Amino acid sequence: MLAPSVECLQKLFTLCEGELAALGMSVNDKKTVCMRIGTRFLNQCANIVTSNNKELSWVTEVRYLGVYIVSSIRFKCSFDCNKKSFFRCFNSIYGRGGGKIYEEIILFLVQSKCMPRSALWY
């Protein structure tokens, strides 16, 4: 959910909780978090409260569809975890070959094992 203020976010969250309750669903308050983006992203905010009086935590980084969104003045993504994962996988493949594998084979293995499915080039 996106909202221009914390007060609007609370109203929107309450509205969505009501609609989910009508469908027989609920919000998992352990997995649901809030994050602030904008000039006042470092300021302390009022907590968003669920219908069962649980408070949602405020975080500085959230993972959404494999991408880490970072709390900042402007919308910002962090790809550090993706890079670490790629290089860990690549070094594992390259290290086992000992430099004796053909480049085409290394590229095929990197493409099939290190790259996310959405980034494959065929």
C-alpha cells in the first residue's frame, strides 16, 4: 500500500483489513511491515495498528519479489544481496572447474544456475 501520510496509511490499512475479513482472510502481522520513503524518512512515526491491536513494525529495508527496497529520500532499490548470491554461485562453478572448462560451458552453467529465471537470455 502507498499513502501520502501515516494517518492515511492507517485508514487505508483499516479499510483493507475490513475487506479481507469479509472474504474470510486476515493480515499476518508478523510478515507485514511499514517503510517510509521521502524527505522525512528518518523521523519517528506513529505505529500502524491492526484490528486485533498488534502494532506493525517500521523497517528500513523490505524485500518485494526478490528486490530489496530501501528507505530513503527517493525511491531506491538495493541489489547487494542479488550480487552476493550471483558471485557465490559463479565462484562455486568456476572454482570447481579450475580454469579448465570451456567458456561456452561456463556461460551455460552461469545462465542456468546463477541467473534468476526472469533474467535468462535465450
